[in-house]
Amino acid sequence: MSSIKFYKHEQIPVEMHKVKIVQKLNLLETDERLKKMQEAGFNTFKLHNGDIFLDMLTDSGVNAMSDNMQSAMLRADDAYAGSETFYRMQEKLTEIFGMKYCLPAHQGRACENILATRFVKPGNCVIMNYHFTTAKAHITRLGGRVEELVKDEGLVSKSNLPFKGNIDLEKLEECIKKETPENVPYIRIESGTNLIGGQPISYENMKSATDIAKKYGILTVLDASLLQDNLYFIKVREEKLKNKSIREITRMIADLFDIVYFSGRKFGFARGGAIMVRDEELFHSMEDLVPMFEGFLTYGGMSVKEMEAMTVGFDESMDMDVISQGPEFIEYCVKRLDEYGVPVITPGGGLGAHLDASQICSHIPQEEYPAGALVCALYLCGGIRGMERGTLSEERNPDGSERFASMELVRLAFPRRVFTLSQTEYVIDRVKWVFDHRDLIGGLKFVHEPKTLRFFTGILEPTSNWPEKLVKAYKKEFGNQ
Ligand SMILES: Cc1ncc(COP(=O)(O)O)c(C=O)c1O
């Protein structure tokens, strides 16, 4: 996309696809949105899709499929055991990652369940550049702990560093020595770190981290769910690899790891997941868990139609024209918000544009969930659904106290090939309005607080009547639109 140059117009991203099927959108009136937010317990996960104008909650399972993906679904081979669809999918994954064995699972967290169930014992410590909610929940469920060693610069919101997902190599070695290698079942490296702004990790850093792990005989695991964004950033930002193809870079990365797993709702643009393994013994050590939790070894809980679509999606994830669309739209959105003075994570990462709620809502104490409140404000003022990625997305400490997140972010995800640039402009416009009226936003408190992954199902309420006041100001500007 970035290779298309303009003559008179300023440089903007150009889509390398055309729209063939559309879905009508619905923009509720402002008063209606307030009612829906109240009914949803001030939790954007509980809104109905039909009540949302632009759904930027996630890119998970909501990316647009291509014509080739859709047509591949027609040849799906349904069989409880031995489906030809599975063998086609396995062959494609082996071609891409160079790993022979494939354990299918219904989505990314199911892979995390299998890995944690097989390897994590009470008291173990899993080291990561940064955690992902479900990856951590499975580890702690089994009595393990997580140590996050992303470099300090990864948690600075405004920066121009190209690889803010890099792990601190000195801390990694110190941590292994302190824990002892026997107590570290695996080191998990997350490409395109979800919770800290979709920031990439460099190939060089992955190589050094896995070299250290190998020195101490520790298993290495790559979470490749957001690999496609990370591949784009390596290609455009890592000087030494700029002449390598996306396929070559993917293979070089996979060669560093013992295990690669992914959510097919992201990597592959469909709905599913898999664990790829090179070593036969390692494969056999996890094999029995697939039929137990997922389904037989040749479908793993997935629909064969989705597997066929995903197999085409893997190839599309190797195409620079396809994988550049997300990061370039995000970069556009982030730059425009930055010009407006809205605190955003820079440089733009993958997955989505990330608003820095700790700055935007600095008047809201962290225990009243500033990012949770800001995400509600965006729905009230424009019908845009984002996701809280801050303290609400954390779990409490064992003593019941809040575990404050390192960053308080609102993620506005850009599902691939879904939104147009004019819709992106609308989002920028409404974020700017909310930013200019940020003093009207107040805090949230729990009414019903689940113990695990509380952000999915928790019910909250505002700490004052701030939503009514905000809506009143919005209506003064835009009417009941
Ligand atoms: C980095 C990362 N890992 C794992 C997962 C879990 O995948 P799934 O939602 O398919 O369970 C996600 C989902 O958002 C993710 O972003």
C-alpha cells in the first residue's frame, strides 16, 4: 500500500482490495446509546453488535474474508477423523513455519490451555516479554506465575522506538538464574504485544532471547497470533532484514522456537487456532490433550469450513499488500490524533490505535478504571466500541488489592479490510471531541466482579451521573445523532 505514490494529494494509505459484500451499519440516537450502555453494565463486551456503529473492540474473528477464502470453504472435507481439510491446513503451516506437527485447537486460548496444562506446575515461573490475559490466566490457574520482562522503553507511551515489544535480555538472564532453569517451564515471546499497544519485537531480539533460553535448556514458545503485524514492522523497520521476503522472515523466526502457537481468529483471518511443533516427542507429550479439551486431532474443535478458509488466510498473511493494511491505517489514525494533541501510543503499532487513558483521564484515580470510563465515553459519543486494556483487564492480587496495570489504554482495533478511511476520519473526529470534553468523564466501580478475566463479564456503574452530563454536552454539539 505504501508503495502507491500520490501526485497532488497528501500521502494516504490505499486499500489493495475492493469491497464485494457489505453489512449495513446502525447509528443509534444518543439517548438510546446511553440506555444501551446502562443495560450493558458499562462494559463494552456486553453491548449488542446491532447497537454499535463502528465495532473496534477487537480484530479477533472479525477480519473480512477474501473471495479466495470464501470459495475454499466449499471444498471442506467433513470427517470426525482424517479430514483432508486438516492435512491441507497442516501442510500449509509446515510450509510456512517449517514445523512438521500440528495440534489443532478451537482458538488461541485453547492452545494456551494445552501448553499450560502440560508444562506448568505450582510455583513455576513463565517468563514473557509481556503477558496476554488468557495466556496468564491459564498459567495462574495451575499455580504458576508470570514474569514480564519487556524493556522499560516499551511502557513509555510517546516514543519513536521501532521495537517496543523487545524483551530485556539482561533481566531475562538474571531472572532465569534467580528462578533456576528447572523452575521455568518455558519462555513465551509474544509477537505484536497485545496489551502494550500492539508493539512489535525485532528478529534480533527474538534471536538473542531464544539463544539465552537454549543456553539454559529452557523451552521456547512463540505466540504468533499477531505475527502478521510484527512481520510487516520487521520488514519496514529492521534494516538487516529489509531485503528478505515475508516468507523468509517468518521461517527465520520459526526456526528460533521449539513451539509456535496462534489464534486463527487473527493469524489466518478466520476462526481457529493451532500449536506447531518440530520435535516428535514434544508433539506426543501434548497430543492427548487435544481430544480431551478440543476434539479429535484432525479438527480440534474447529469447523472444517473455517480450516479451509484459514489455510488460504495463512498464505494471505504472507502477502505484504494484505498485512500492510492494518498497520498503515493505524499509523494514519495515530498521526492525526497526535497532531490533535490527543495522547496516543506512538509509534503506531499493529492491532489498533491505542489511546493513553492515564493522560486523557488523569483526573480519574486508577482504582476507578480511567480506561474503562473512556471506552464507555466513546460509545456514548459516537457509537464507537473500543476495548479497555488497563487495570480492569488485570486480575486482583491474591490479597484482594487491585493490581494496577503498567499502562491504561483504550484500544481501537482495526479489523483487517473492514473499515474505510472515511470511517477512520469519523473515529478521529469523535475521539478529538471526547478529548476536548474529558473533564466531564468520571470513574467506574464494580457492581458484580468475577474473580477471573473480570473484564469480559463484569458489571459496573458510574461513580456519579457523569454519563448523563457527557451526553447532554454531546447533544448540544451534535443533536441526538
Ligand atoms: C497475542 C494473543 N494471544 C492469544 C490470544 C487468544 O486468542 P483467542 O482470542 O483466539 O483465544 C489473543 C487474542 O486476542 C492474542 O491477541
